[in-house]
Amino acid sequence: MLPDPLHPAVVHFPIALLLLGAPLAVVSLFLRKWHLPVLTAAVLALGGGGAVVATWTGEEAAELAGELSGSGEKTLDAHEEWGERARNAGVVAAVLA
């Protein structure tokens, strides 16, 4: 079992990397200087890999949440779904880059 605060600490890195990688990917389509396509691929690969780790730590943290109210359970389920969507999009972006 992982320590409880690991998920909040880990999840911010892939979010930042994927948000940085998306505009870099658009710019690298038009500007092929400074090894920008390679940098974009690296940023997206790190973001996609980090998203996989963030999803894993999130599943571990959800087990520690214990009993939740109906609205709390609904919120946690929505958070989990969006996390999985972001992970899938990040992995696809990394593979395409």
C-alpha cells in the first residue's frame, strides 16, 4: 500500500506536461526548429507515462477513502472517469508524437 498523499503529489506532473505538450504539438507541426518535434514527443511521453502512474496511485487512494456519502461516491466516480480519459488521451498523444 502506498502512502496516502502520493496521488495528489503525482497527479500534477502529468497534467502540466500534457497541457504543455498539446500546444507544443501544434507549434511543432509548423516549426521544425530547435528539435521541437523531439521535445514535444518527450514531453507527451512523460505526460502519458505520468498519467498512467497517476491513475494507479488514484486507484490506491480510492481504496483508502473508505465509506463515502452518495454525492461523495458520485464525485469520486466522476473524478476516476475523467482521470482515465485523460490517461487514455495522454497515452494516445504520446504514441502519435
